[in-house]
Amino acid sequence: MQELPTILVIEDDPDIQIVLEDALTEGGFEPAIAASGEEAVTLLRSRLIKYRALVTDVMLKGSMDGWEVARQAREVDPSFPIVYITGAAAGRWPSRGVPNSILLEKPFAPAQLVTAVSQLLNAGTPPTQVSEPGRAADAS
């Protein structure tokens, strides 16, 4: 039996944690929930678990926001897939987000989260590569 890809999810609202966890589980992933940016960075740097992607709320309780968590995740792995979720900070994504990431604005459908994670995992390489004839290049 194949092991499910583990996705690290950072969300400090327990109700939203449940929605994200259910969506990822139903989408064929193994979610691992962290309630703060500090906890998530500790988990990433420990390398005890092979996380395949990061889903982070932008606004988090504590001293570290989702933008900073993503930057630190990219220090661990420069191509680490990042999905940001936010209700109010979407306008800051172009200047604060890491390259080759996806941003979902709240509210979003759970299927959109699964699609975003799958898209980043299936890309394998940054979307700056030349697109195949007849296929559109990724504009993210």
C-alpha cells in the first residue's frame, strides 16, 4: 500500500482546521496540523516527517505569520510547495509570497484546496519551464 503524501497545515482556528483536515483527507492526503508558525517551522526543520507541501494561513497568532513560515520552509527546501490561505491579505501576495506558490482567498471550496496542493505537487518543477505545444503555461 502506498503511503499518503503528508501536508503540513498551519491554521490557528480550530473550526477551519477541521475543514482543511477533512478536505485534504478526502483528497488523498495525510494532513498534519500545526497551530502556530513557530510550531510549523520547528516541525519542518526537524525533518522527522517528510512533508510534501505546506498550507498556511497568512494571519497567525504568535510572532510568525504565514509569509515568514513560507520563507523559512523555502530555506529548508527551495522548491517546497506552498499554498497560502487568507481572508484579508491577498493583496500582499505579490510582494510577500514566495515564488511558485498559490494563494486561496477565504471563503473557498474544500476542493479548491485539494486542487491547489495537487497542482503544486504534480508540477514537480517550477512553472518557469517551457510549456508543451498546445498547453498553456502556468501563470502563477
